[in-house]
Amino acid sequence: MSALQVFAYEGSEVRTVLVDGEPWFVGADVTAILGYANGRDALSSIPDRMRNTVALADGKRGNPNRVIVSEPGVYRLVMRSSLPAAERFQDWLAEDVLPQIRKTGRFDAAPAPAPAKEITAAAGPVPYRDQAEILAILRPALPEPYATATAKVILARAMGERPELDSSETPLYAATFLAEKGHKAKTVAKFQSGFGARVSNAFFKRHGRRPEKIAGPAGSRIDKVAVYTEDDRPLLEEVYAGMADLIAAFEHGGQIALSA
């Protein structure tokens, strides 16, 4: 195992080490950036082959043992995160961190040529086996329209391209919407449930049915989250307009009681 290498990401640290020439990431750093409420549970959901516990001399007090996750393990955490920043974090890894590790010579030897049955991704080759495994994990948990959209996203990223989705198949979540408004994680956590309930009620009044639901991200306090699409954004905007003053009051120190 190589010496610890630390990268700065939007004011946070991401610690990395090389294990047998492959980059591994300190799990607590990744789960914190991706907004997991319970990082330990999120890490325990990763397959054993993608995580390990090692002693790191990182200068921090207490137990030196740290859970580290492999590159595929990090991508699993990214895909299960409900924050819009997750895609930005993945792009940062692929475009900045991994190339820098290679340039500094701390990535051991240059990557071996990709076998014939591999797609070359921005962050390195992604074997078909891993792609199939990712799709198999996600597909049963998604309503059909979003399963198709998710497949498009994964394959586009594997090709190093940006996914192109129709507005009717682009997933949109209450937490994502609030985060896109520039609210911090604390505010999103406070209002996600109440805002989501109001949007669900508005959706029901408009369409006569409730929105589709999928399993919440690993480590989240929410078991099921409602999934809308970009076509529903005007509805979310209407509900948000009615709550904007409440949210602003909370962010300025007010105590807010929410109801659906």
C-alpha cells in the first residue's frame, strides 16, 4: 500500500491510497461529501471485494483503522446518493483526481490496454460484467421509465459522454430540487419530507394518482422517495413558491413547523 495522498474537493478532504497499483478512497470522506446520513451503513452495503479496512497514518487522533473503498465502490456510492452534487463529484474524480494520480507517477504502472470486451470510460475501462452488475442492481428498484433512463445514464457515462434524456424520462426528486435551489444539506434534510408531501398531494390533485416511488439511498432515513420527471418541474416550482418564505426563515434562524 502506498503513502496517503490527499485531494481537496469543495472545502473537503478526499484521502486516497494505492493498493496493488489501484486507487482506493477513504470511505468516510466519500460518504460525507455525498450527503449520506449514516455513512457506516452506506459503506456496509458495498460488496466485500470493493471495501477493506486498513490502518492509515493520517495524523488524526483515535483509532487509525479506516474503511477504504475501491473505484467501483465509490461509483456505487455515487449512484445511490440523492444529492445533485453526486454527478459533479464523479466528474471530479474522473477528470481531475485519477489523471493526477497517473501523472504524478503514484499510480504505479500505466494502465494495461483494455480487453476487447470493455468500454473505455473517462475514469478507465469499465468491464461489461461490472456494467451488467450495476444495471441488475438498479433496475428492479426503479419504475420502468426510470430504469430505461438509468441505463442510458450509466452507458453514456461509461462512454465518457453526457447522457441525453427526454424531459419525460429524466428523474427529478424533491431533495434534488431543493439542493438545486442552493439550499445547504441541513435545510434540505429539514424540508425534504414536508416539501415532498406537499408536492405529492399537488401531484395527486392534478393527475388523480400518487407519483412513483423507489427505494431511498443507502444510509438515508427515508425508506421510499417519490420520483418525478422534468415535466413535473413546474408543479414543484409552484409548491416551492408557497414555502419559500418558510425556508428562508429557517435558514435565518427561525423555528419552523411544517405540515403537508
